Amino acid sequence: MRQRPLPGTTGLVRTMSLLGDPVLHSACAEVTEFGPDLDRLIEDMFATMYAAEGVGLAANQIGVGLRVFVYDCPDDEDVRHVGHIVNPRLVSADGDEFLGPEGCLSLPGLEAGTVRFDQAVVEGVTSDGAAVRIAGTGFFARCLQHECDHLGGTVYAERVSGLRARRLRRAIRKTPWGAKALRD
């Protein structure tokens, strides 16, 4: 039986940053202050991710330029992975490369085939400073790579190429926020 509340149950849903927002296109800063403010941020990130029906969320997606992400994501064997990581570093991404559908809460309603490795390892710390190493395969590996990209200022749309990129740009232009995003 779970001894603590589900993550996000005490958090506030925050406004999502959309493609074109400068915070999404800049590398995030290392977290240097641990404590109640960081705990509140993580709780708000879970609440926001769940409200948007996502599987991962980076802090810059809610306008906070810090190296933090949360996740509640299954792998390809339907094993559920739930947690957060502070100051993450993608230490390996390897195995086979797969082209798979990828979406993003900062590009709502859109997705495009994106190439990712099927194995990934991320290292960082928890909100209380304890070292953590997260290994993922399949869809969860895709999530880990996607969120680490966000913290480096990269949105998945920048990894899409060829015809898929052209189709994605057309779809972005048709959204209420897209014309501005592609201009910037």
C-alpha cells in the first residue's frame, strides 16, 4: 500500500509554454537551492502534466528555466515509471534507433515521427539531493531523451526531418499559436 499521496495531488496546474516561447529554446540552469520551493515546483509539474494528459514534463514547459523534469510513463512492457529528477544528465542513449510517433505538451495536438534510441540512462538527484540513476527502454527511453532535450533547449520538432518536418511545420502554422512560433 502506498504510504504517501500521489504526486501532483497538492500541486497547482500551471500555464503551459508553447512552441516559440523563448524559455523552451534556451538551456536550463542547474538547480542550486533544494527545499520547499523545489518541492512545490515538482508538485505543480506533476499536477500540470496530469491535467494535460502527458507522460513527462520539463520545468521550462511551465516557464521555469531550471533542470527538473517529472514523468509518469510506461515502457514497452507496460511497466509504469513515476518520478522526478533534478539536474539530469543523459549519460547514455543507445541500442537500436526507432522512428516512432512523438508529441509534446508544448505543441498540443501534434505529433511527428521522430528517431530515438530504444535505451537511455539519466543520472541526477532527487528533490532532497539523493543521487539517482534512471534507466529506460522503449517508450520510456523515448520520454527520458525527450525531457533531457527540453532542458537543453531543444524541442522534438527540431529533430524531425524531411517530409515529416514539412508536414509538422504545416500543422503548426494551422494552430492558433503556430504562426508566431515559426516566425520567432
